[in-house]
Amino acid sequence: MRSIWICVAFLWACRGNHDTKLVVSPPLVPAITARAPVTAPNHLPRHHAIAVRHAGAQFLDLSADGTLIVTAGESGKASLIDRAARKVLREIGLDDHRVAGLAFGPGNLVALAYEDVGVELFDTSGKQIARSDLHSASGRIARCGNAWIVGDAKLPGARLLDDKLHEIATLVVDGPLGYEGPVACRGDHAVVAMIDRVILFSIPSRARVATLPAGDDKEALRDVAIDDRFIAAVSSSGSVWLFDPTGKRLAYRPYIAGQAHLAFGPGARRESEPLHAGPAKPLLSAGNVLLGMPELDVVARSEPGAMRRFTPDGTWLVVARDVVNVLEVAALDPPADGHPDTAGSMSIDPEGELLATGANGRIYLWAVGQAKPGIGPGPLVGVLDGHMQGTFANVTVAFAPDGKRLVSAGGGVICVWDVATRKRAAMWRLDGEGEIKWLAVTDKIVVASGSNHVYVLDATTGKQLAKLGSFKLDVADGSVEGVALHPGGEHVVVSSQKGHTTVFKIPSGELVKELPPLREGYGADVWFSPDGSHLLRASSMEPVTVYDWPALTETRSSEKLWLAGGAWSRDSKAFAWGSWTQQEVGVVDVTREAHARWKRATPWHTAAVAWDAKRNLVYSTGADNSIHVWDAKDGAHRAIWTAANGPGIEHLAFSDDGRLIVASYQDGDLRIWDASTFEVVANFPDLHIGDRGVLRLTGDRLALIDSRGALRRWQRTGKTWAPLASWEAGETSDWHGAGLTADGTTGFYVSSGEGTKIMSIDIATAKPGPVRSLRVDPSLHLTRISADGTKAVFAGSNDNDSRVELWDLVHARRLHALELPNQQLTRADFIGGDIAIDTEPRLRWSIDTGKTKADCGSDLPNLVGYSADATRALWTYTGGVRVTDASCKDQQILYVGEDVFSSAFSGNRLAIGTRSGQIVLWELDRTTPIAFMRGLRDGLWSSWSENGRIAPVRAVLDPAK
């Protein structure tokens, strides 16, 4: 059974990623009228990727001011990189020698440690300054006050070198160094990592200060780091240890960081706030995670890399891989909007208020108690990040009987969470277990199964009470396949891969009884009913069988089902199941010969099932990363709760009074939302706005130009939207841009056949007006039409040079032109009496004078738009947006959690449209959004507000879908 899950998980993990784009339609300023064929921005919103000439960036360091990066592979040459310009300046170092480490020193000198020739010192021009008298330097190198420290496996230990690279002292250890000979130093102290411990030295006295016991997971330490407050070590398996300067262990997290390297950050966040909120809690970057200290809680996840360093201000994290990635810390791994992968386990708290699901290292909490009957799960109210992530990083979850604790297991680690605070209260490790397949919790014990053993732990202390290994006394029975804990807490049933099912008494581990074996190689899953009166066993090669308890005599059997997940009803009369091999969910009635199959299920397979006894609903998760909701009485499919899977919102606009929000989606639908109740009040299918389209919502009238050039208008009367006038540009039209005035009364079409021409359309009558000819350079393309329809901006780039022109449409003449040599133009937008130009750097250009009015520099991400009064600008990066004032000074960062596709302003309100089709509504100067509004699959519309209460919800079931 598990082999199928591994294959499916691998295929699903390898699915392709989709590129994102920004198509914005702010209110009172015309939307993008044409996608100008200018060069794409070279400033990526989430991170910068810098290509390096050597193969495989494995070593990395930053200059003291963070402006220069030096990185190297193993080939011998190092690349010196200008971080601001994001380009390689030159290569330095020796050819054909294997690099073991590198570091910046005073005056931006670069020390390169080679395994065969020792240490070489270079300046930034590539000139060799000094050479060591060592024959080898097999470990890392770091700057230590007035000296260099380099690991040396032959010593074993570390050597201290002066600025001429002459040896001045040795720091000897009593055993082999860790993997790659890691060393680090800070102030007067240095640390040298051995395979299973870290030695802290005083540099002035050369004496040992403390021995730090790391390496508990019996793997060689891979990296070590030290700052003013902490010492950290990480193993090759990704386990992380944290100590204070005296050597006292502060925290330990097993298997959390993957193939990890370490870097201390200068600061990060306030408690319970996202990363961007400001410095307070120090950060440790370890492998692909950012950990908050001293608890080592996961704050965010980043891309993995061979080495990593923070910039001095903590804004950026530089990671060396095949390329050098400069990651924006505030944009790292935003809060999840749903499952990024299939949830393999589910649990409902005793009060029926929370549903917990486990997926890819995380636990998701859904407020099912706030859902309305027949609609589906409530809002996502918490994401707990406690376990390793990866293709096979399954997480199992189980609520304690009191509902106050939630227990999760994954990667050989069991975590206990306080449900009220969402904080980790305890962590226990199961030695030798990489995966925990099953979990059950009572008031007194926790039972967990690994691949080959079943563990019984004290629920308060985590002390191991029993370890059950061999399921037949005389036969090694293979891996654990299924486990069931009797509600009484005194017996556990274990099913093995070889087909044996055995009953043990716990916590003693005494074998009590065996059930008839199944066919060898086809192990079964087992489940106890809530009242403890029945045990259900299911296998792909045997019928589903129900046994009574404690006699364990067979009471009935059904057809063969290869079950992936199951859950009993509270009255113990029915059992809901999901199939591994079929796209089905069903119910077995144990009181009579009744078996139901619900045909409409998840793609590929079902992974987990839970029964909501309070509402008599069955939840299931599957390979589509969603939660499905079924009526337990008749199997009717009630709803689906999806996770960030589109369609994205291409255009957003408020109505002129700010009461409505109109959104066009990538699937062609256009929907109008009430900005107060968060309900959908109108849905227009098959209106493909596309990149070239525009829309306006003024009063009770909606006007738009779609991707085919069709101009349409609707009038609202009550709740009905009736079509008024329409006009077609025609499929053969050579138009390449369009616009609407702010009041939605006039449309404009721009063609570029033989010369550029512009034509106006009276929307009320759908009649075209006069055609005016514009002598615009053919290399320039329309990017914007002003809100009053009197001016247009044309722009373009050629051979890295850009040009922007402002035209008077009424008199068909050019007003101003702006040359931008060596600039890549990405956007030009009207903002009140100016034009915002998004290049490197960002400029404000005066409509009146044609002169540059302000220079916002190059540090901001991509421009999205401006507020109607032109006092605030919106800049987007992956995961959120920045709001600045007109002079580009940061005012606020809004953390959305996914790619931003579109936005709209209305006074102090901001609506953001995302990649997954979510609208996030904000009031500026607030730290949390007002509401999230989403249109989900299968006609389910829902939204929820920031205070956790579900907002008005309506189900619109469309039979066509």
C-alpha cells in the first residue's frame, strides 16, 4: 500500500510550476491597455538570481558592508559579485585546485582555503596578496579578529594565521573533525566542530572553554556558527542544536533543516507577527528553514543552499547554489492558504470545532465549528510548522481527548501543541525512526508507529513505556502496516506487512491474541469503533471484515477495498472510507449488509478521512490538495475546500463609490463582490478580459473591453444586470491597445497598422467617433490612457535603451519625450499630474514640464499602481506588497501570502487579487486584512474575516461545472 503512496507523492511533487504575471487595474486610473512588448523586469520580486561562472556555488561570504559577495565551487576559482548590480565583477583564485572554504577579511581581502595548497589571500582586483606556508587546509576558513582560523583534519583541529598567512597558533581537538571541517569565530571565541561535539576555545589564551554535546543523531556535524548570544551546530541530517556562550544547551530540533548550513541573522520579527513586522526575535538560517531563537521554532522556509549569509541589515538572505540567490527575508514562505501537498492525516477535536490536517511537515487547523451546515469546513485559523518538509515528509495528527492538546508526528519527531496558543509545548524524538505512520492519544499515553516498531509513551513526559517490535513471537514480521488503539487505552492492535494482525496489552507489551493471517505481502489497516465494540480490518486482497471485541469473532465482511483512510461514526454503526486505487469515498454500515460507494471523489486517491459527528459530515483529503465534504446520510458531495489553485485574478477595480469590487479571473469569469458583506452579487461567465482588456464599474453601470476587442456595457436594476450596448473591434482588427475613461462613458482603441491611429467609442450609443492619426514611433506601444481620455503614454525599449512619450489625443500631438539610456522599462502609469516610470531606477515624470520629478532608486520591487490621489504607491513582491508614500518612502508592508496579480484602491481601502483567485481586502495603516474573499471550485463561494468568524456565505451550485 505504501509503495503506491510513494509513487503518487513523487509524481505529484514533480508537477510543474507556473509562471506568474502582474496585470493591474487600479480604480480611477485606466487599466493596462496593452501588454507592451518591452523587456521583462530584471528585478524579481521575491529574490534575485545571480548567475556565476563556476559550476556549483558551494561556498559563500559577504563583505562587512554587504555590498560584495564572493562565492566558489570546488574548481578553484571564486566569483566576486556586486550585490546591488547583481552581476559578476571578476574571478579570482587558482585554477585546478579544490576549494575547501573562503572568507572576506579587512579591506575586502578574500581568503581562499584549498585542500592541496593551503590558504591564498587575494584583493578584489584578483591580485594575490599572500600565501600560506601550510601544505593543506582541508576545512573551512573564517576571520577571527586580527587572525584567520582554518579547519585542518590532519591536525586535527584548527590553525590560526596572521595577515601574512603565517601560522601563529593551533587549536587541537581530540578526535576527527565534522563534515567539511567546520569552524567559526566571534570576538575572542572560536568554535571547532568535531563529528559529535563542538569545542569552544578562547582565542587569546588558546584554551578550551567548553565542550558542547551536539551530534546526538549519530551523524557528523556539518556546520557551526557563533554570535554574541548563541552557538549553533547542525548535522548532515538537518538536526540543529543551540547553546549559550557557557555551553548550556538551549534547544534542539531533529531533522528540521535538511542538508543544512548555518547563518545567524541580525534580527527578524515580533512575536506572533510576520517576518516583515520588525526586528526583535533573532534568526538562525539553517538549511531551508529560518528558526527563531532561542526556541528554534520555524519562522519561515527558504530555498536550500550550500552556504548562506544575511546582509548586515537583515533584509536579504544570500544563498549559494548552482546560482547565487538573494532572498528577500520578508517575502520568505508566507502563511499557507491551504495544503501545498496532499494531507495524509486528519483529526477532529472532541467538541467538533477544529479540524487538523497534516501535510508536508505542517499542521493546518480549520475552524469547522464556524462553517454552515452543508457548506464545508470553516476558515483556516492556524498553520503549525513543526516537522521536516520534503516529498515524503508525512505528518500524522491526533487531538487529545480534552481537546486542549494536539499531537503531531513526522520525521521521527513527536510534537505536542497547545491548541489555544498554537505554541509547541513539548517535543519528543523516536530514535531510529524516520517516518511515523500512525498516532493515537489518550489522557495517559501516546501510541505511535514507525516503520518497524510501535511505541507507547507517557502523554505528559514523553517517556517511553513500551516498544513493540516483533508481532509474532517467533517470526520477524516486516514493517508496521496498520495500528489501532482500543478506546479503553489498554490494548493495541498491530498489523504487519506480511499479513499478521496481533493484539498487545499496553503498556506492558504483552501479546494477547492473533487474528487469522492475511495473504503474505498484503498487510491491512485496522480501526477500532469509538465505543470499542468493533474492530475493522481492510486489505486490498481480502474483504473488509468487522470483528466484535473482545472476542474478536468475525461478525460480517464486505468486498475487497484497498483503503487509504477511514473514520467511524460516533455511534459506532457506520464506517467511512477512502480508496487508494479508486476515485471513491464510501460508507460501510456494520449493523446490516449495506455498503455505499460515493463515486464523486478526489483525483487519483483519497489520503485521509474524518467524520464530523456534530454535523454528520465526512471530510476527505486527496491528491488534489483539497478537503472534500460529504453528507454522511446520502453521500452527497457538499463542498470542496481548495488550496491556492486559481484561477488568478487578472483585473481588480472598485466601483466609484467603493461599495463593490469587480474582479476578472483567468478562467474568463467576471464577478462582482459586495465590499461590505463579502458576497458575490453577480457572476458573468465567459468574459475573457485578458491582458489587453479593461473594465470600469461606475454607479449601476459596468463597462469593459475584453480580449477580443468587444466593448460591452451592463445596467443594474435591483439584483439584475441587463446588457445595454456593445461594439466589436473585430477579429481582423489591428488594434493593439484600448482604454476607458474613469467614468466609463468613452472607450478608446489604438491601432498600429500603417501608422498609429486612435478611435473613440461612445459607450452609451456604441458608435465610433472620428479616427485620429498619431505619428508615433513604431517601436513604441501604448501603455496607458489617462482617466479623462485626453492623454496617452507610449513606451518601449530597444537594445537596453528605453523611451517614453506623452501624447495629446485631442490634438494628436506629442507633448513630451523622455530618453532612458541603459534602462529596461517595465511600466509607465498615470498618477495624478505625473507619470510613474518603472525602470532601474523608478522615476516620477512631470506631465507639465516633461522633466524627472523624483528618483525612487532601484531597491523597490515591481510597481503595481498608485492610489487615486497619487499619495501612495504600491509595489509587489512574492507574498505581499509594499505601500510607500509619493516619495517612495516605506509606509507599510502587507503580507498576502502568495503572488499578487492585481490591485485596486478606494480611498483608504486596498483590494489585492492573488494567483489563487483570492481577494484580500485591507484598510491601509492596519496590520491585518479586513477579509479574504475567494471563489472556490464546484460553485462554492465563501469568505472569512480577520476575527475568525465566518463572513456571510452563499452556495451557488452550477450544474454545468
